[in-house]
Amino acid sequence: MNATRKVRKPFPWHLVVFIAPALIIYVIVMVIPLLDSLTLSFFTEDPNNARNTIFVGIQNYKYLFTDKYYAPIFWGAFKNNIVFFLIHMLVQNPIGLLLASVLCKGGKIRNFFRTVLFIPTILSFVLVGFVWKLILSPVWGVSKTILNIFGLGGLFRPWLGLEETALITCSLISVWQYIGTPMILFYTALIAIPDELTEAAYVDGANAWQIFWRVKFPLILPTVGLVAMMTFVGNFNAFDLIYTMQGALAGPNLSTDIMGTLFYRTFFGQQQQMPNQTLGATIAAMQFIIILIGVVIYMIWQKRTTTYEY
């Protein structure tokens, strides 16, 4: 009686050949700088020799949370970042879902509108910031003229120059620029739903609103979670548009300061503020920790949702 001999599969070297180049580049460009930045946050500059650093453990984190100068600025930037994120979640994503739903019924012209709505997403943030500063300028901007045409001239304010409106204005401009991303993701998820499901719902007497919330929305819930996670990561990494429109000082009076601008101003210095690489690395590490917590929460939610579906 011959024993059955187990045949071992050859090692898939072809996968290594294809994956290794991208993995090596990712490690060099992303992983190593990230680890170096996290390591730098546990050091401080040697007062006797600026080229040397001294290991201080979590002293930089304590300083960031308790110092009478940096602590209010850090928590203010963190609060502004939360507001920046919530405006995108509550304005950008619902409007993106609404536009995606409309595009699904747009007929032949939907390709044109889909392209037009996505164009701002591929524009340079420098161009977007510069153009919107011109539009909203109280001196030579056209926003006041447009409001006057509709009889709303009394509502005009120098929105970028007021502390109470600057952050909201920048957030809404960012929403305008990046609304194409959730729109396309929602649109892709919606057109993937089989027509048989909606037709069956119509036969059962459901109206369009009930079909959307009871049939379509539960099916695109994984995409909703993905868009929420991308919005969270993108907004807590935000820097470019605020820097373009309000500068590194995130005026007026730090009212538009978020963690990205705080990191830049601390790490590289600004005007009379001297650069502090170790404290800047600490702020970057806090950004990483916040984003990591958000991503872990999303992965746990996704895991439970997938398990429940099976």
C-alpha cells in the first residue's frame, strides 16, 4: 500500500518580483521617515551643541500638553481640526451622496456633469486658494457683486478676515474642491446595485425614498464607511489649502490653525518663532496617533459589519 505523498507547492517567487520594488520604495519613502520622525519626538536639542540631541523620553509630549504657551495653541489647532473634519463629514459627504444619486438617473448627460463636478478635485490647491481669495476679497472680489445681484448684498462680510468665519469659509472651499471624490465613490457603489432589487421594491409598493434608505443605502454602507475614513485621514493631514489662503500663521489670530499648519510653523519656524524640530516631530507624532486611532476604529467596525453579513 503506497502512502499518499503530499506535493508541496513551489514558493511563488513571481509575487516577490512584482511586489518587492513597490514595497522597497514604500519603506524608503514612507516607513523609514515615519519611524525617524517618531524617534525624533523622544529627543531634544542639546543646548550646548545644536547639532546633537539628547534623549528625554516623553518630556516633549508633557511639554506640548502642559506648557502655558504651546498647550493652548495645540488644543486650539486640534479643536479646529475637528471642526474642519465635521464640516466635511456633514456637508461634503451628504452632498456627494446626493449628487451621486442624481447622476444615477441623469441619462446621457450625466457623463458631462460627472466630469464638471470632478474637475475641482484635480485642480492645484494653490490655484484654488488663490482664486477663492480673489473672489472673496472685500476690495476687488466679485462675491459682493454677485450677492447684490440677488439682493443679498447686506450679507457680505470679509469672511476670510473674521475669526468667527475664517475656518468655516476655508472648510467650505475645501468641500467645494474635494466633493468629487465621495461623489465618484458613491456613484460607483450605487450603479453596482442590481436593478432587480429596486424593481422588486417598486413592485412591493415602495416609493423612491424608501427604496433608497431601505434597499440602496444598506448595500452601500461599506462605501459610506470607507468615505468617512478617507475624510478623517485626509482632514487630519490637511495643510495645503489653509497654508495657501491664510499662510503659516493661520490667521486671523490662529483662528484657522490646524495640526498641519502648527506642525509646519513649529518644525520650520515662522517669522520670530525659531524652528524646533523635536517639538515639531512630537506634533507630527500626535497627528499619526490620532489618525491611527481613527483607522483602527474603522477597521474594527468594518470587521464586525463583514462578520455580521456572513
